Amino acid sequence: MADLQDKLDAIEGLQDKQLTVGGLRMTPATIGAAFAMLSTVIGMLYGGFTIYQKVEELATLDLGAYQQQMEIMDARVEEALSYARDIKTGLKDDILRIEQQADRVEDMVRNTIDDVRTMVDDAEVRFETRREQLRMSQDADMKELEDRLNTKLQRALDNPLAN
């Protein structure tokens, strides 16, 4: 425990101790401040040098080449926009043509449905007419057959020995 106390006393006495560096007498706090100031100056010089290099690099750039590249890119973008407009217009025209064809097909289907309905109605009328004609014809044939049978029957009844 006594060793620890001696060491703490030695550390506490360090702040009052003065050191001689390069003929100057300084305390440890002064040395720390001088070190901080020196490192700040060195950091600023390094940062200035780096910025100077970047400025030199920018000064040597060929702005004409960049301008030419930008003009080429602008032309390509305009070309792409024109191509996109052409595609849009083409698609719009295609959609309109498809809609027109769909409308024509719908009209054709409606007309075909109407034609088929008309044909079915006409066929029903013809079948009904034909059925009526056949019924009338059958009725007439039945009447004629009945009349012939009645005539034969009457002859047979009038003259039972003739047959």
C-alpha cells in the first residue's frame, strides 16, 4: 500500500515538475499543448497540400473532351427519346387498329347472329307451313279414304251378295 501511495505522489508531483527541452523550460501541460499545436499545423499543411493536388488535377482536365462527351451523350439521349416516341406512336396505332378490328368482328358477329336468327325463324315458319300442309293433306287423304270406305261399305250393305 505504501508503494502505491509513493507512486501516486510521484504522479501528482509531475504536474509541477518542469522539464528543459531545447533550452526551454516547460511543464508537461505546456509540452502537450505544443504537441497539439504542432500536429494541428502539420495537419493543416497536409490538407492544404492535398487540396492543392486536387486543384492542380482539375486544372489539367480537358474540359473540351468532357464537353464533347456530354454532347455525344445528349445526342444519344435525344435519339433514345425519339425512338421511344416512335415506339409509343406505333403502339398507339397498333392498339387503334386492333380496336377497329375488334369492332368489325363484333359487328360481323352481331350480323351473323341476326342472320342465323332470321334463318331459324324463316325455317320455323317454313316447317310450320309444311307441317300444316301435310296435316291438311293427311286430313284430305283421310277424308277421301273415309269416303271411299263409306262408299264401299254402303255398296256392301246395299248389296250383300255382290261381294
